Amino acid sequence: MVNLLKSTLCVSAILSTSLFTFSSLAEDSKMTEDLMTEKIGRAKSAAPASISDDATIVIDGKVVVEGSNGWTCMPDTFPGDGMPMCNDAVWMEMLTAMVNKKDFTATKIGISYMLQGDRGAGVSNSDPYHADPKSADDYVETGPHLMIIVPKAMLDGLTDDPSTGGPYVMWKDTPYVHIMVPVADK
């Protein structure tokens, strides 16, 4: 659990590196209570309450709520994008590898919830490191969805075309390959 927490903090710290400043940050760099409450609520909105109510909440690289169920929720997927996500331990391990540009091999199933979707903050469907994903030929935004990590052999037969309306493979030729499962329209 300690290693998972360290990985969680590392991923969140890197993903949450400030690209902008909040005018509502207090002088001592602590968030105002209202902003903290809003961010915790946004983080929890990424998954069903049955998961997010007992999840660890990480904001700007810091654990602000210690959870008890092994899930980690964050108010932003990438710094300041406002697209919350809740991840199990496998997803946190993959994100840590991705942020550090390290290899990752799925040996078991991992689940991530993004029930708010990623509207306005999409990515290249093939390249997690695309310098300007909104200009990528394969830029994609998905409404509310699940993301599922599986061993690569289990991906055979799944499309990587997000326009089919069903599940599709994202980042197919990378170590960070996963299945996107839309659960509602954009």
C-alpha cells in the first residue's frame, strides 16, 4: 500500500503540475475551503458513489482524503483540464509508467472511470505524448466512459476506431494501450 501511495502521489504530482494559478489560492498556498470542496466533489464525480465515497482523493499531488477501498480519484486528468478520473491500482501503476516514459506491461485487468468524459480535453488516439493533441489527425474526445487495461492478447479483434460508437482501443502501439468503453453519448 505504501508503494501504491507513493506511486499515486508521484503520478498526481506530475499530472497536477500547475500550468496556471488559481486566484483563489490562499497566501500560504493552501486552497480555500470552497475551492477544496469543489475539487473533491469534482474528483468524486468521476465514478459511482459506491467507489468514490471511499476512494483516496489526490489534489495537486497531495492526498487530501485518505480512502479505504484502493481507488484514487483526482479532479483533473491532466493539469487544469477539469476532467476527473478514478483509478484502481493497476491504472495508477500505468499512469506512473506513462508519466515517467517507462515500459508498462498489463498482467491483469485495470479499471478507470471518467464519468464526466473528457470534453474539451481529448487526446491523440495513437500517441499519448502528442505535442498538440487537438491538432492530431486522430484527436478524440469521449463522453462518459470507462477505461480498461487488459493484457495485450485480449485486445485482438477490437477496433481502434473511436467513431464506431462502441468500445475501441486507445494508444494501440504503446505500452499504455487500453480499451475505451463509452457509457453515454457525448
